[in-house]
Amino acid sequence: MHSARVTRDLSGDLVRLRRALHREPELGLELPRTQEKVLAALDGLPLEIGLGRSLSSVTAVLRGSSPGPAVLLRADMDALPLTERSGLEYASRFEDRMHACGHDLHTAMLVGAARILAGVEFAGSVIFMFQPGEEGSGGARLMIEEGVLDAAGTRPVAAYGLHVTSSLLPGGFFMTRRGPLMAAADEIHVIVRGAGGHGSQPHLARDPIPAACEMVTALQTLTTRSFDAFDPVVITVGSFHAGTAANVIPAEARFELTIRSFSREAHTRVLEGVDRVLRGVAAAHGLDVELEQVMGYPVTVNTAAEAEFAAGVAGDLYGPERFVWGPNPLTAAEDFSYVLEEVPGAFVFLGACPPDRDPATAPFNHAPDAAFDDGVLADGAALLAELALRRLAAG
């Protein structure tokens, strides 16, 4: 017998909540309607509620019947600036906002976990972290700065989060891995400055274009000659702009690149290496270079023991056939990484591919026609609750 049970009534409530959230998606750190819906869904539960100061977060603490450790459960709540093309009857009512990453499911599942846990006995505390601003705004970092990890009076011994996928996994299947699970993502914006001139007399100018082109190719050499193939980095130059006419040497060239890395060590080394290469090429050409680093999210690293624990709980609840170990990290980034830098824990993927779609070809998260099966809400809520219960029981 498992303690984490989802009744038929609760399952229906979670579907209604998810669809209400889906109809009214909100972006970034300010999610007033979403916050209001979460508070209404938690109303009546014996929770200590705290609201964010710099963002529309909700932190709820549930105290057990006796003292003990704390466990944190997290859901992100924000949407994406996309126009929905899912055709759902509960599709977004806004032209430029859509829950294309499944955060509406995450929010509903965490509400479900809170309702389940409020009805069972346990020792310790559970922190429910309802977070805005995952899609690029770093809401997890802001919530940590505002004290979410200390909301129960003692730091959590473990933290867990779920993320649904609209493809990749069959509906109802769980996946995680030990160690690095998702990439770090950073950007660098580059301006190469020289001196403009006439295209017929390049010797009288200082042409930034050949130097910028050399920088782009040198960065690819950096990735293949300075990093272990089994701890890779990916550098992609996605924007390159210079000049206005065929016979005019411009005064500057600009390009922007993104960097993905899969370990904390490689993350540090690749940023240092990019800086060194770009400045070195510029110096060799007698040019100036300006670099702006836009730091993204760190590597999402599961604690090995917590990943094993989460895999065991998922297998016990739903059968080992519905759990798979991920062979490689995903190249997307996730700001639950900030929590896992502070607290041991695990992040788990849950397949939410609708039954009429093939997970191998279905549109992936962030696509305007991505669709998620809300039939997985009960399973996600029960897993979150059971992770908390068993981890608290383990002390």
C-alpha cells in the first residue's frame, strides 16, 4: 500500500486547474492570474503561505505531525511567447502566449501533491515551490535569494521536480539519469572593431570581417581540440552581421553565439577558452574586440543517490517497465539547476505525449503545436507526494 493516492475527484480537479491555467498563460516573473489560481487551489489546506516580493511566486510549507527534516517539491508556472496552434478547445485565449512547455501541468501536479500530503501523516515538513520565470528569467535563483530553501526553518535534505515532455517519451513513462541531466546555456555577444575604408584599398583600413570569420572557425577548433569528447561543449554562432555594401569595408562586425556544456568543469573552461580565443585573434589582426557574456543557467546535475531513489519510487508506483534511464543529458537548460547546486535532489521527466501521437515524431516542447496529455497529472502528483513521504521517512 502506498500513501500517495489520487482520488477520482482530485484527478478531475487537477485537469480543470491545468486547463484553466492553459487558457490564461502568463510570461516571465509577473504571473498575477496564475498566482491567484494556485492560491485558490490551495485554499483550505493547512499550509503556511508566503508570496514573493520581486516575482509572483508562491511558497507553501506543510508541517507534519511531528518534527523532522524538510523536503522541497518544485513546479514552474510561466508560459512562452508563442501563438498556439494546438487546436485544443481550451487553447490559450491570447495570441502571443502559450503553455508550450507544460508548466501548466507542473503547477497542477504540485497542487495535487500538496492535497495528497495534507491528508496523510508524516514527520517533518514539505516546501512547495511554485516558481515563475523559468523561461529565461531565472525565477528559481530569485526565489532562493528570497529564502525559499529556508521556508521550513531548516534546509531541505532533498529537492525534486518533474518536467513533462510532449514527445521523446511515451505517455506515462518516467526518465532521469545520474549526474548531469541538462546543459548549461550561455550567450556571448561580440563586437569586432576596426577602421572602415574603401573596398579597393583594404591596406588603408582595418577590416573586421576576416578577423570575425576567423574567430568563428577558431571557436569550432576550440571545441574539438580542447575538450574531452565524453564531456563535450557545443558552440553555435547564430547571428553574424557586418557591412552595408560590397565595396565598403565596415568599421565593425558583430556576431552572437550560444554555448552549451554538460559539466561544471567544462562550463568554466569553455567560457575562459572563448574569451582567450576571441581576444587572441583580435590582437593578431590589430583589432579591438568587445565581449558581453550573458550568463544562462548552470548545468542541471542530479545527485546520483537521489536519482536512484527517484527511479526506485517511480518503479514501485508504476512498474519498472514505465521507467527508463536517460543515456545522455538533454541539451536544453533548466533553472532547477540553481536548487540542485544548493540541495541534493533529482529532476525527473514524465512523458505526456497524447495517445494519438507518436513520441518519436510529435512536436517537442516549445513548438506552437505541442500538446500534452493531462491524463498524466494524477501520476505526476502521486510521484511527487511519494518522493516526499519516502524521503522524509528515511530521515
